[in-house]
Amino acid sequence: MKLDRGFYSRDTRTVARELLGKILVHDVDGMLFKGKIVETEAYLGIDDKAAHSYGGRRTKRVESMYARPGTAYVYIIYGMYNCL
């Protein structure tokens, strides 16, 4: 089942909980890549000191955090892993 944007337009903590167990699917030229979500984190925006957007910080890196709900934020951690 594909999640619509309305799924993401809710309380951050609720969305994080309900994403657990969902399957991400990416189609590349007819080849499907799938992965199960086994861990989530819920950051609460500009007031959350742990969030990359804390204090209203806006850079090219975090701009997707200010986009409409359901927009992916992907960043590199430890210089080698992509986090979604």
C-alpha cells in the first residue's frame, strides 16, 4: 500500500511509530529494491535541539525539512552512511 501525503501530515511521533514495519520500495528500470523500516526517530522541528533544523536553521542540506510533508530528507552520517 502506497502512503499518501496525508499519512505524513500528522503528529511527528505518531508518524514515526506507524512507519515501523513498513516496506520502502524503489523501482529502477523495472528492478525493485525493498527494505523494511525497523527504526525511526522523531525530531520536532525548530524547537528540538537534536534536529538539524533547530533554531530555524536553513541550509541547502536541510531545505527538504521545510518542504511539504512526505518529502524525504537524506543525509550522510559518519561520512559513509546515508540516512533517510
